[in-house]
Amino acid sequence: TTTTETRAFEAEVSQVLHLVTHSLYSHKEIFLRELISNASDACDKLRFESIANPDLLAGDPELHIDVSWDKDARTITIADNGIGMSRDEVVANIGSIASSGTRRFLEAMGAEQKADARLIGQFGVGFYSAFVVAGRVTVLTRRAGAAPEDGVKWESDGRGEYTLEAATVPARGTTVVLHLKDGEDEFLDSWKLRALVRKYSDHVAFPIRMPKEAPIADDGDTKPDAAPEWENANDASALWTRPKSEISDEEYQAFYKALGHDFNDAAAWTHNRVEGSQSFTTLLYLPAKPPFDLMMGGRDERKGLKLYIKRVFIMDAAEELLPNYLRFVRGVVDADDLPLNVSREILQHNRQLERIRGACVKRVLDLIEKLSRDEPEKFAAFLKAFGNTLKEGIVEDATNRERIARLLRFASTKGDGEAKTVSLDDYVGRMAPGQDAIWYVTADGYRAAAGSPQLEAFRAKDIEVLLMSDRIDEWMLGNLHEYAGKSLKHVAKGELPLDEADKAKQQEATKAAAPLLEKLKGLLGDRVEDVRVSARLTDSPSCLAMSEWEMAPHLAHLLRESGQ
Ligand code: ADP
Ligand code: MG
């Protein structure tokens, strides 16, 4: 006898379910993409585990995903012969927040409490999208290697509770049955389902099979008991293994969307095959818009760059394959020469991987440079989304510091108002003869930077000053002392560039002001290091300046804020 156990979803899961089902209404159809993506992940996992344990594939080595429907029962079924789940895994993976991004998802939704369809897959809450179209979902699953009687049946109406019971499941893998809600019958249609598979899942690397159209009987009805014959509904080729010349832009974009769970087109991509003592393929994309987890600072769990070895998916290896400041990159790396049973620990100290990582960084920087040259509008949008992330590279990647600096754009006293359009090359290109430094000012915001009294003397002398007002700028500038042989200097620090006439004037003024300076020094005492006559100001009577090695006021302020 089997006993049915009823359990409540964890509170957060109920919340996610509510959010997902209510706000995904206009993007209902992505349930199919998400369930197929889970089935594909399950096939990947089995293929990987079977490297060490070939018995897991026993008798059923062709991994595939089957999508079928039943008009009378009003169900859609997505079945895979992948890894399957044990009872504990079912409880942990669907129904609790333990192993998914559920909590982060809720945080990201924040006060707005509205789920954006783009985000569902990124946060590991894809399974719940089933409840957008289904009033009841049944999952039958059996872990690879487990006996048929050790299967599990999970069922829920998505309203706070689910049931679990032991079940006999004849084949390995997972079957998800969606019992459609009233009004969702449009999905019970061969043409519609096929179109969705092609739209969202064409590049899933396993065959997605659908029943062939049932033969039409003489009376015009479909024969009810014709055994289903399956045919492939997707392309199922690993896109990156095909020659570039044979892949259309549309195919590249479709692959990106499936890979990045993104609705938007990618901004650009680069696809390369390296042959030689070590051979590998890279297909790397720059997204056009930031994914949510990047904005949320989701640095601990970086996804988006998949490592394959000879077309076998090994793991998400963004951290091993790319530095942090390029964490927005999405893509695939397929290596020929790494051992298939490679573990994360081995990867971290692998010299072949070091080389691949170096190649990835180079390709991505090449790609961004190309975008900056060839597609200024896209490049501007890209910098808006990821410019501040890229700035981290100035600190993180000393080797490529100058290359990265060249890609950045800033607001400037000779720029386009608040818009960040001025490159360091632009600046250097219009430096006055004899000017030997790149001047900048830092502040909390553009207005404060542009209105700084420190700029008066520079304006008077027609010297350009970069206006830095992003939080990260101080940190970045602390590591960017030089560009193109010119040193970068804060306007409040060090000596102003003076010409001979100025110098003479200043000496005169200093002499004349000597009694005043003495008096001021006496009055201010220990509170200042020195009181000097300056050429810094033209309108304001006085200002605070810093010696060369002092902290900029803005940085001092930031550090105080963070309690240091
Ligand atoms: P994600 O796929 O991002 O982890 P989902 O909500 O889509 O988030 O799925 C949650 C988890 O449920 C998966 O990580 C996986 O462990 C499990 N799961 C879902 N579908 C399947 C399946 N077809 N086979 C095996 N495990 C599955
Ligand atoms: Mg998923």
C-alpha cells in the first residue's frame, strides 16, 4: 500500500508561486522553455554522472526529451530520461528554497513585487512557471540507478501544499504532467507546441521529440489508438561545434536567449576555434541589458558560462573561466583536451584552463573594442549597463589595465554635460602643449563634480577635467595612476600647471600676502598643514586643497560611511 503525505510549501515558495503565476500572465508560454530546460539539465547531469558510472545509462543510452499532449485529458506532458530525482531530492528541489534561487528572487522583486518574465529562469524558479498554465501539476520521477518501485509521485495545485507518495515508475527520469487550467487550451495544439519548441528550445543539445501527426482515418477523425511515432522537433546540434559561416545571426541570437534565459537579443558575440597542442572552442556573448543578479551583486553564484568537454556539459564554470569584472559575459567553452571527470578543485589549478581563461579574456576585450569602433550606439548602451562592472577590471586585471581604461567613457568639462562620452584617448588628444597630466575631480554626483570650485583655475586656463561621480571611481582611480604615459591627477592634489607669467604673478602675490598668511596660519593652527597663495581660484576667495598623498575628500567620506 502507498501512503500519501501532504506537505506545505515553505512560505517563500508559496510567495514565489503567487508572484510567478500572477505576473507571468503575458508570457505564459515560457513554461515550456523552463520545463524543457530542466529536462535538458537532467540529461546533462546523467551524461556527466555516467562517465564515472556507465551502468546508470543501462539499456537506455539515448538521452531525449519528449513533449506530448492529450486533448481529451487536457494535459501536456514533458518527459525526460535524464537523472531523475529521489524522494529527498524532490523535497529539496521543488517545494523548498534550499537549493534554488528562490530567496534571491524574492529579494530582487523587492517592493515592486512584480516578476519579470526575463528573470524566472535566471533565478532557478523556472519549475513554478508550470503553474501559470496548469491548475495541477503531477511529477513522476525515478532516480537513475534506482529500482522501478522506488519512484516518487509529487503533485500540487500550486496553492500552498503538495502531496508525495511512493510510486512505481517504469523508466528512469522525470515526467511532468500539466493539467491545464480552463482557458489554456491553445497549448493543446501540435502546431503551437512545435512553434514554441523551435522558438525557445531549438538549441537544446538533446532531441526534443514530439508525436508525429496521427494518421487521419477515413471518417476524417484521427485514429485514437494509433501508437505514437516520435519525430524530432528541434535542431539538437551543439551550435558552437558548427562552422561560423553556416550559422545565421538569428541562430546565434536564439542560442543566446536559450543560454542566458534572456528575452533580449545579445549586443555582440565572438565565436572561435583554437586548434593546436590544445584545442578548444569559445562562443561568448555580451548581453545588451544587465541580468538582475548582476545588479543585485549576485557574485557568489555566477552562472552563464558553461564548460563542455567534447560536447559533454561539465559545469557552470564562470568563475574558473573569466575574471569577476567580466561576469556579465554569457557563453560556452568546449575543450577537447581536459579530462572528462575533471572536478572543480582540479579546474582551479589546471594550466590548460589558465590558457583558456586567458583566451576568453582576450576575446571578450577584443569584442568590446570592436563594438566601440563599429557600433557606437550599441557600445554606449553596453557601457551604460556594464561600464561600472568593467571598471573593476582596472583594479582586478593589471595586465589589461590600459586596454580596459581605453574602453571607459567619462563626463568631462569639455564633454557632453552629464553624458559619459569622453574617452581617455579623446582627453589626451586635446591636451594643451606642455600639459603633462590627465586631471579629474571626484564627487558624489555629477552636479557636485561639475560645480566644484576646484575647477575654476582649470576653466580659466582651458584645461579639461574629467568629472568622476560613480561610487566605484575612487577605487578605480586608486589603481589607475597613468594612461598613455600621462599621470592621472586629482584637481585638489599637487601642483597646478603654471606658465611663466603665472609663476611671476604668484610670487608677487605671495610676497604681498605674507602678513595675511601669517595671520591665517596663526588663527587656523593645527587644523591645517599650510596656508598658501594659490592660482587655483578665480572667483572664490579660498578653498581647501590637499597635498599629493592625501585621500580625496570623497573617498574619505566613503570610508567614514563604511565605518573605517
Ligand atoms: P533551476 O533549474 O534553475 O535549478 P527550477 O525551478 O527550474 O530551477 O528547478 C528546480 C530544481 O528541480 C532543479 O534544479 C532540479 O534539481 C529539479 N528538477 C526540475 N526538473 C527536473 C527534471 N526534469 N529532472 C530532474 N530534476 C529536475
Ligand atoms: Mg530550471
